[in-house]
Amino acid sequence: MKDEIRDELENSPFLRKMKERQTEGFQVPNNYFRHLPNEVMHKVKEPLPAPTPQLSWQERIGQFFQGLLQPGFALALASVVVLVVAGVIFFKDKNTTIAQPAVAEVKLEDISDEELFAYVSDNINDYNHEQVLEATGDKIPELKPKTKQPSLPKIKAPKPETKEIEEYLDQSIDEIDLEDLEEML
């Protein structure tokens, strides 16, 4: 089997040409590998950049403002300013409070009992039981107004007789239908 492979390789046209060129073959120039690393390094080396001159603080500030005036940065800065101003205007109306007039100091002693009673009576639903107990020290005082409430005039009407009342009820019962009674229930 080895002989067959060797015969096949010897009869191959490509290998036959290679055998004929053996005398020519690939040749390397003299001292090629000795000079190769130096040539590679020479081609790879990059020239060092020239040192940048040191700028004074005025020149640096001037460059900063020139950078601000570049179209892209100036547009972004203008957009931010517009958004901030719009936000201030938009939220200003919602957060502003109307100036309240100064409330004059009033001592509790200066308020009359009638005014206190009227205020509590009008606003009693605004307070819960716990708030009242807390304010009074667990004792709820009785509030009695010092002013007299107007009372209804006393009218002296004659008292009806028992007979008159019975006659009235008999008449009313006769006038009421059974359907009216059912509706009342």
C-alpha cells in the first residue's frame, strides 16, 4: 500500500513540476532574517506627536467660549435654557400662593361668649369627639349662652271638651275610606 501511494505521488503532475524546480525553488536573500526585525520595527514606529504648547488661562477661557459657540453645543445649550424657562413658567402658576392679609392677633379674652358659642354651633361638625376631649382636658364643658333665646309667645286657647273631640274623631273616621287607611300603612 505504501508503494502505491508513493507511485501516485511521483506521477502527480504538480509534484513532478515541484521536483523539477527543486534547483530553483524559493530562495531567501542573504542575511534576510538578520535584518528583518530592524526593518519591521522601523516601519511600525510612529512619529511622536509634537508637544502642545501651554496656554494661558485667558486663552483657555477663550477656547471654552469658542467651544460653546459651536453649532451642536450651542443648540443643545439653547434647548436646555428654553426647557428651564418653560418649566418655571408652567409650574409658577401652580406653586404660587395668594398672599393672605395679615391676621390681627386676637386674644381669646377679647371674644365674647356669644361669638364663641355661635362659632362652635355653626362648626360643630368639623370637630370629632377626640379633638373636643383633647382640647378640654377630658371634660366637656356645658356651653350655655348668656343671651336668652327668643321663646314662642304663650297663647291661651280654649281647651276643647271631650265630647267635641269625640264628635270630631267620629266624623273624620266616617270620611276616611278603607283604601286611604291602607295607603297610610
